[in-house]
Amino acid sequence: MKKNVLVTFSLFLFLTVFFLSDSYAVKLKIGGGSTTINTILKPIQEPFKEKTGIELVLLPLGGKQSVFELDKGNLDAICIAHPLSELIELNKKDNVVLTNQDKFVSTVVWKEVNYVFVVNKSNPVRKLSQAQLKDIYIAKVTNWKQVGGEDLPIKVIIGKLTPGTTNVIIKNIIKDDTPIKPAKEGTTDLDILKFIESNKDAIGVVAKGSINTPYVSIVETIPLVSEPAKIVTIGQPSVVINKLVDFIKKEGEKYIK
């Protein structure tokens, strides 16, 4: 009798440890651009896990690549703040065939993301007009002294993994002109910020909520905003995805800048 009780108790302990272990924890693989990953999902990652037990595996792949990975079934969902149609079109331009694009379902989870132009803290330029920014981004203005700064060449940095952000610049600033070849291609917003804080002659665009350093300054200019952020899935969102959607909508204000 005692032996049976001991065996039963041991089995109970094993099952308890197994079901509560990290290896059994529910995980969601979410891709996206650095904008949505850093400003929306990272801030809620830990509180969401504490409340639901669901772990978010966040992959800042860039919007275009995230659409591709979702289509191939390598992600549970993606989070984007730019038109899905634009990201699909970017894949098509690379001759990528998306077999599930007709099954994509978008669910809005957050308001628009604000973008800002940033420069090094030591750069005295704090205000640029839309026309001045356009001249910089089409290489018509190439030195900071032309816009009230020091005699230094302007280094424009653009993120490889932020094609949606680049499209915002094109639509609002560059428009029909030919964009400058960047002096530096970064990856994510954080990479862009790191470059700018180390280079007094650099300028770039990041999501305002991504700024994590006191060594850059925001340039006053026209407002730049994204579309409302959304979670995209193949087919209707699962029960687990809906938990994430509800958490962002109901409790996001506590954690998202």
C-alpha cells in the first residue's frame, strides 16, 4: 500500500514539474519590423507572460521578411504598423510567391506609431522644414552648414529591416524624387540609434518609442505616423493569439510608450 502511494505521489510530482516547466510553456513566435517589436511587443512581453504563462518569442525580421516567414508557416503571427499590401508588394518585387496571402487576417491592436528624425546630441540643428529634409534625402543638401549646422558632411542612415519606415519617408518626404544612397545601412531602430549617437554628422528616422539613449536629439519637423498597428495571422486568430490581442488592447497603456 505504502509503495503504491509512493509511486502515485512520485508520478504526481513528475507531471507537475513537467507541465509547469519552461519546456512545456506555450510559446508564440511573432515576427515584425523593429518598430512594432520594440515599441509594442517588447514592453508587454514580461507582463503578458506573468499573467497568461504564454512566452512571446520576438523576431525583428523586418516587415517584408516577416510576411514571407508567416506565409511559409514559420511564425504564429506578425505585428506590423504599415500597410500589409505594401509588404506583400515588396515581396512580389523580389519575385517571391506568397501562397497564403489570400488567407491573411489583420486585427488592429494599437494606435499609430509616431516616427521622428534624430541627430547626434552635439548637432546644433534642432529644426528642419519638410523641404530641407527632402533636399537631404535626395542628396541636394549634403553638408550640415547648408541647414544651419557645422561644416560636416551629412550621413543618412536607413534600416534594412525597416522597409515600412523607409516607405513612410518616401511617401511623406521624398515623394517622386530619387532617394539618396545612404552612408550607412543599419538593421533595426536600435542599430540606427547606436550609429547616430556615435556619429555627430548622422541623421535617421526611428519610432519615437524606440529611443533608448540620451545622446540623440529629436529634430522638430512635420509629423510622421504609421498606420494603426495590427497582428496578422493566416486565417482567424487562434485562442492564444486572441489572448495577446486582448492584453494589448486592455492593458497596453500601462507598458507601451
